[in-house]
Amino acid sequence: MEYKVLVVEDSRPFRRLLEAEIRKAGYIPCIADSIEQAEKILNQETDFLCAILDYCLPDGQDGEIIDVCLSLNIKVIVLTAMMDARTRERVLAKTVIDYIPKDSPSCVSSIAPLLNRLEKNHQHHVLVVDDSLTARRYVRSLLERQYLNVLEAQNGQEALAMVRRDKRISLVITDYTMPEMDGVSVVKALRKLKTDGQLAIIGLSGEEDSSLTARFLKAGANDFLAKPFNQEEFYCRLHSTLNALDTERRLFNMANTDYLTQVWNRRYFFEHPHTRSHKGPRNLALIDIDHFKKINDQFGHHIGDITLIELAKMMKRYFPEGMVARFGGEEFCILYGNDELGFVRRLEAMREELEKTVWSPYDKTFSITISIGMVHADAHIDELVQRADWCLYQAKAGGRNQLIQDSQTDLVS
């Protein structure tokens, strides 16, 4: 999705710098040089990621354009060359996202990271934990200005239950002073559930205790902020924490997913705790594209890559709760739960859908089939793979485009 950004700036050189920076960052700038011109644009559309506004315009010397945009529920970033204490307070009182001093042309470079942060914030769900309704609502208002999805909990036990239940929660902001369970205890309990790459935590406290910063950080929090806090500092620390979380997640995905198909890679599959340990029987299937070399030879490797990508998407669609991995080349693996009959039915349905599907990338028309080796057993992962591999070999030797299921007696590892 391409987001639009409204820019209202009367300086032509600065306007050009902003336009170039916004386009470079991948957004569509809509340019105006006055309130009058901006209102003409806003009469036509208001669907903007945000508005970047000069505080002082020819037809509005005192930030009037800010109120125009806020009245239409458009998020606002303010540019100003006159950031004295009075102006700064007036700007921040208007519930803007941030302000950027126009002290040099280089200040424009801070625009792209801020726009990227706002866009990525749509993906994050933040849980605010505080026994004070007023405090929760204040933090919620700050977060929602940044496009973050906000949930609330009034105590530590409720927060832990919500994190267990809602896998989307990526950030917890918790107060220290709460009944039954203080904020440090909440952090310790959360860290038993989620790693740094899965969940970020920011601690808050109004207590005059100099040890709290260290206690929160040692318990596993990513940052700590004393109350009452400055809005600017809150946003700086919030952005820093979310940037670090996004970076860690990106590095994790780069290390553990297959670059082409975006399913798990072989190393991650074999190192995952759920793969190495088990309680009772489970299903495993090895899947191989029949005559894949012919596709590469006849149509080119780019068509072969598209085939692998689409097959991976189909496997994730049929087995959203399973672990899908690319073992190498055209071979994939699916580790699934204990429902043997349901697993076989889904595998057969997927195989039949593939057989009937006509592929037409780049005007190249062809069909593919797959061979499947499948095992259901209470066994170590290495044994499951070995037995499924033998079934896959039989499926290919027996004519391909079929599922062969292991018929051995289960061996407990």
C-alpha cells in the first residue's frame, strides 16, 4: 500500500527537499504552500498517513494549519524555525505526533525514519498496564496518535493473561506501583513467557526510588521512564524500543526463514524446541515437486522460483498451525499435530488442487504435481524424517503425484 503525505510549506527550496525525501522513502507527497491551497486538497481527500506542516505560513502565522488538519483527524508533524519555549509548548499541546526544528536542510533527513515508524506502528499491539484508569487513558492517547493498537490491563495478573491469549501484543508498558503484583514482578513474569525479540517492555513509575531503573532493566525491561514524563522523551524512548524490536525481528527472520519462499529454513526447523521434544505421536510430511528440473530447463529458473513461492503459500494456507519448512531445492517439510486423519485429508486436498491448477506466470502455461511421504508416529524428529523420506522415495518410484503413508509400528523414542 502506498501512503500519501500532505506537505504544507511556503518555502520553495525546503518544499522541494521535503518532496524528494518523501518520494525517496516510498510515499506520495501532496504539496501545498498555504492554508488556502491545503484546504482545496483536503476538500478532495483526507486519507493521509500524516501531514507535515510549516508552523508559520503566509495566511496563518501562528500554527492555524495544525488545527485544520487535526479537525479532520489527520496526524500532524510540525516544522518550525521558531522553536522558542512558548511555541514549543503550544505545538505539543495540540496533540501532534512530533515537531522538527528547521535549523538546517539536514533536518529533512529525519522525516523518512519518522514516516517509516508511523507506517510500521499499524502492525504493533501495545498493552498498557496500570491500576489508574486516568494514567492508562493518558498513555493510550499518546500511543494512538502514533497509529499503535492499544489494549489495557488494570493489574499484573490481567496483563499476563492477555499476553498469553493475544499473540499480537508486541509491547507492554507497565506501571510499577500496583496492588498484588508490582511492575518489576510483571516484567519478570513476562520474560518467562516471551523473549526480547517477541515482546518489548517499558517500565513506568512515579516513585522517587533511584534503584527502580536498574531493577526494571535487570528484570528484563527494555527501557524505563519516570513519571511524570515529558511527551517528547516518551516518544523518543517508544520509537527507540520499537525500532530495536523491529530490527531484532528482521534479523531473526533473515537467519531463520528461507529467503525465496519465506517459510522456515532447515536449520530453524531442526533447532526449534517443538521439533526436538515431543509428547505423544505427531505427523510429518516430506513434499517434493515432480520433475522440477524440467520446469527450470524449459521455462527458466525465474519460473521455477515462482513455482516454489506459490507452493509454499499453498502449504501455509492448508497448514496455518503447522510448521512448514523448505529443506532445500524443491523439497519441503510439514510438521503437524496428532490428528492423523485430518493431516492426510489436507495433504490429499492440497495435492489434488495442485494437480488441477494451471499455472500461467509470464504467459508460460504449465501444471505441476507433488509427491508426498508421510509418517504419524511417537518418535524422534530424525526418525520421523527418515521414515517420511523412505515413503517419499516410494511415491516417486511408484509413479509420482501421490501420497505414501508410513505403515511401520510406532517406535517410542
